[in-house]
Amino acid sequence: MTALTKPVRVRYAPSPTGDFHVGGARTALFNYLFARHHGGNFILRIEDTDQKRYNPEAVNWLLNGLRYLGLDWDEGPEVGGEYGPYVQTERLSIYQHYCQQLLDNDLAYRCFATPEELDEMRRERKPKGLPTYDRRYRDYDPAKALERADSGESHVIRIKLPLEGNITVHDAIRGDITFQNEILEDVIIVKSDGIPTYHMANVIDDHLMEISHILRGDEWVSSMPLHIHLYNAFGWEPPTMAHLPVILNPTGKGKMSKRESRAPDGQILPVFVRTFEELGYLSDAMVNYMALVGWSYDDKTEIMDREELIERFSLDRVNASPASWNYEKLNYFNGVYMRALTPEALAKQIMPYVKEAGINADYDTLVKIAPFIQERLNVLSDAPQWVDFFFVDELPAYDLNMLVPKKMSLEDVPSILKTAHDILAQTEFNHDAIDAALRVGVKTLGIKAGQMFQPIRIAVCGKMVAPPLFNTLEILGKETTLKRLEQTLSRLEQN
Ligand code: GLU
């Protein structure tokens, strides 16, 4: 890569129109990694000039999502900065000034074409592959145009682009791309309500905020010539531009969905950052996985923590070709990060999910349980179902037939539970002692170990799938264990 001559200042510039998609999060992440790698600044700018599509919840989704991913911004909403404001609708007077400059220099013009006229142009020109607008006000007398505008006639302002020749733009990932000026449209830069369009506001802000590199989704490649013409019109030097590869769905045959759906097995296929968070993907796993969607360090290294990603990230290794989102791979990453947590860290991570499920858990007990469920959790939201029975006074009623071990019947259960109860009442409550004691019980009863353990597990956990039995009993403690065995015995008696 060419040496950096200016301080690195990059921005993530979302439009708050909807939920925060992982496609956007990946763009934010690459900007963040690039900024941190170069010791530069990562700026967050809210591009809300499209007020029709503005969604007031979107900014919250976005800020919360960035916080969950740990992508802290150096300048932007909430944190401020020297180049603010960072919300475009708070910058309207700035844009007005620059728009006037273009009008004064005959680089932009007012256009009074009505919606009907535009429809007609579209009908006629679209089949010929021409841009909609036929530039009919391009050479209109500016003085007359100003008069009409002053009299309150509805109009927009359009950029005056060259009519012929080519423009070659440079993308740091894709190289040079040449566009014919002829096919570019004199697009609207200020709408009839006086608010600039994305293109105009984006170029002005990137310049004024001294953005050094633009890293954004590749749907903006086709806007590059227009943006470069705008920079030229203002006499500004454009930032380096790099368009990140599109994210495909797991089949690799189409863009990643904009909406969440369900896999054939009913599992939710998240696409929004807050759903990944709700399901309980670890922030570090998400960041590590997303970094590899379109970038690689080498051909083999996959697991990299934040520091390593920051140290290793470079635009040179961002791939120009599309990358597929792979849920299995993300799950694998999540598992790796989950297993690397200490019991304390895991307990901390699962606590909000457990609380959310209405379980009255305490941290110390969760720390004790953590090592025994760690291997079994795919995502943090799996935790409540593994831990709920530790924190209830009474187990919810379960089907008594679940107590019946293989090749036995319900009548065999009371004596097993009775034996277990009496033995455990005499046992010290730690894993090894419980193990040894119950094995004596197995011998006394002359049954298989599994036949003894199953009814005990159901009696104390109320479910088939639970953490390892002896650890579970140890954590539950003698009193609770004996009480649950007694309760089961009396349910059996009343049955
Ligand atoms: N507001 C644009 C978007 O949400 C930003 C594109 C850019 O980064 O220039 O896609």
C-alpha cells in the first residue's frame, strides 16, 4: 500500500432507515480496525438527509449494536468532536453554503421539471439505456431560474456533469475503474425541500471532516464518478476510496438477506446485530468472524483476538470478490471463544440472559455451574434452559414416566430413589463422595449405573438434559437434593 501522508481519519456513515444489519456492522468493523491499526480516528456520522425513510429507532439500534461489538468511535454522536455536528440534519446551513458556491460558479443549476415531466422522460429514455433526466434545465437562464425560485416555485438543484469524455477513478481494492461521462446523470444535489441528497452531504462532510479513507459497501462503486466530479467541482482532493465486497448468503448465490428468516429446522437465521446479541453470540466471536468476511490475514489463521486483528488488518488483504456469510463457522467461532472464558467471565456473560428468562440466579452459583455447561452452550441464550432448575424452590411438574429407566417400569422407581435418598443423606456432598456412594447403591440394588442415575437426574433437575449429575448434586447441595427426592417419592405415592 502507498505510504500514508495524512493522519488516518475514517468514518462509518450509516443512514438510520432501518435495523442495523451485519453488512453495515462489517463496514463499521473494517473502518474501526483500519483506524486502530494506523493509530487514526474512527468517526461515526449519521446520514439522515432522507427524512422520508428516517426511522427514529434506527439510531438506537445502531449505537447499541456498535457498543455490543465494542467498536467505540472517537468522534460522533454522544462523544462529540472537533468536526461536529456529526448528524447531517444538524449541518444544513453548511451544505447551503457549498451549494450556493456551485450555483455561483455555474457548476450546478436549478431544475423545475415536474414529476409528470420526469415520468415522461423515464418512459422515453429508460428503454434506450439513458439516465432519466434529459438535462432540460441545464442551459436555462440562471437569472430567470432564480426569479422562479424566489417566487416560491418548487425546484431541485442538479450538478452539471461533463457531457463527454471519460473519468477514471481509483479504488484501493479494485484498482482503476473508468466510466463514460455521457451516461452519468446530472443528479439532484439538493431536493425540493432544500435538504441535500446523500451524495452532496457525504462529499462535503468527508472533506470538512478531513476523512482520509472511505471504506464502504460496494453498492457505492457506481457513485464514485459522481463523487469525484463533486470533489473536482469544489476543487477538493478526494479521500482514498475502497469499496468492500458484498456479503452473500450462505449458499453463495445471492446477497445476504435484508430480513431475518428461519432455517428448515426452525432455527432463526439472524441478520441484524441486535438479534445476534439477543441470541448470545459473544462480541469477540462476532468481531473475529466478521473480520474474516472479506478479509484474511493469511491462508490459515482464523482465531484472532481484537489486538491481533488490529495489528494485522490491512486493505491489501481485503478481497474484491464477494464473501459468503457462514452461520456454522460463526457458531464454531462462538464455541471457541465461549470455551476460552473463565467460569467468572462466563457467569457474567450469561447472567443477563438468565435474568431475562425470569430466573432468579446469583452470580456465585452461576460461577460454580459455568464449567459444566460451558461445552454445551452454542450461544449464551442456551444458558437458561441449562441452569433454571438450580434456582427454583419447587420444580415445575414433569411427566413421571420420565423417571423410568431403560428396561424398567414406574414401579421400580421408588425403591431406587429411596435408596439414593438414604445413601445421599449419609454422604458428604462433593463430587467424588457422591460418585462413590451412588455406585455402592447401584451394587446394592443390582442394577446398571444408568438405571440408577436417570431417575435421580429427573427427580432433581426435572429434565433429561442437564449438566453432569454428581456436579449438579454437589452444587444443589444436600438439603435441596434430598428435598427433591422426597417430593418425587411423594408424587409417586399419590400417583
Ligand atoms: N449513508 C450511506 C449508507 O448508509 C453511506 C455510504 C458511504 O459510506 O458513503 O450506505
